[in-house]
Amino acid sequence: MKKNRLLSILLVLAVVFISMSPKATAQTNKIKGSEVVVIGDSFLAMSHDITKRLEEHAKREGILDANDSFRDLSVSGTMLSGGISPDIPTQYRNALRSGTVKYVIMDGGGNDCIAGNVDRAAEAARNLINEMGRNGTIKVFYLFYPDPVGGLAGMLKPNLDRLRPQIQNIVSSSTTPKGYFYDLRPTFEGKYSSYIMSDGIHPTREGSYAAADAIWEEMKRVGFFEVSETIKYGDCNNDGNIDALDFALLKQYLINSEEDYNPVMDLNADNTIDALDLAVFKKYLLRMITILPDT
């Protein structure tokens, strides 16, 4: 009788522990403004209104403290490759010298296109993204310009049209840092008269706010300021250890076949939890393998 009661208690605890064990979820962290760096040229730097508006959104969403701000190091007239100092890669390096850079929001390449240096700009962008990966930046959001209008359009638009897909490919294919490319043309379509200054390339305040609002919505959609929780495979009861208790919970999980998929127990990373995972766990406990998941 006592044995049956003890077994019942253990089964209840097993179900509770399984429900408590970590899932593969993402959470929006409170970010430090100093770890978010804005770099680029005058599309951002002329007024810094895009950055200010993004900060407002972040504060409203509770992601950024009320008295905090991003580090906006963007400088008018700068290029991806060469040109006036500090160029865009140097802006990033300057940010690194004064603190951790986890997130980068940037533009770049417009002045390179004015100078006719499309391919050099693309190569510089590729090198910069790779440099970010080596220095611990986890995400980069690259916004690309609306179409130019007026006198510069005839010369500038063809070069931007050449550079845009190259930058998009470089950014979107980057995994370290995770890259996000955003084309601003749809946001400005049909509203150039109010969104673009008379010079044909820089945003008005209204245009900057519209750009920032669109960027923020995209950031929310892709989870730019979200981070995936680290999964400790095999720690089924979430106590920080991987031991016989976790093995027992995995066995109980397999008995309760209606349980939701829990990646903590997917010890061979095949997106299924079954007897193979139990076999992997046995090997781990016997020290036949030392790393989970065993792929």
C-alpha cells in the first residue's frame, strides 16, 4: 500500500517537473541602450530622428528604460568603403572601443553609389558583417534607402539598384550576426513629396518617423530584440544537473505519450522524443558520450 502511494506521488512529481522544464521559447529582454549601436550616413545622421523614434518605440514597449538611449554614431557623408572619416566600418570599431555591441542598426552605401563604387561598397559591407560576427554582435538590422527623386535620380538610382540586392544577400545570409535586411521603398511609395526633402534623398521628419515606425514593426515581426533561451539538453527537471532523476522523467514522458514536444528531451536532435533518446541518455549516464544532444 505504501509502495503504491509512493509511486503515485512520484508520478505526480514527474508530471510537475516535466511541465516546469524549459521550452524552446524566445523572450524579449530589457536591453541596455549602450549595447544598441546605430551606424551609417546622413539618411540616419542628418537629424537622427529615425533613431529617436525607435528609442520611443522601445521605451513604450518596455524594452528600453525611460532614461536610456541607443548609441547613435552615424555621420553624414560617410561611406562603406573609404571617404570621409569615420567611415561606417570605423564607426562600428569606435563603438566596440567604448563598450559591448550586441545589436547594430545601420544603413550605408548611398555615398558609395554617388561615387560609383558599388562593388567596393558591397565588399566592404561583407567584411563589416563578418567583423561583427567575430566581435560578438548578435544581430544587425540593415535598412536600405527609398528611391532617390529629382536631379540625382538619373545617376544614383541605377547604382542603388545594383547595390541593393548585393547588400540584401550579404545581410540575409548572415547567421553570425543574425542579419535582417529592410527595404524602405514600400514605406515611401506614393508619399515622396512629404517624406523626402527637396534634395531628393534625405527624409523629412515625417519621412523619418514613417521609416522608423515601419522598421519597428518589422523588428517586432522578426523578434529583433528577442533571444532564444539556452536549452540544457537532458536537464528534464530544470535543476541544473543531468542525472538519474532526469532519466526517470524521460521514461515517464515516454509513457505519457500525449505530452507536448519538449526539446530538452530530444537528445539526438531529430525533432522526435522516443526510445532512441532514452538510449542516448543511457550512454550519457554511462559516460560513453559527453555532449548532448548526440547528433
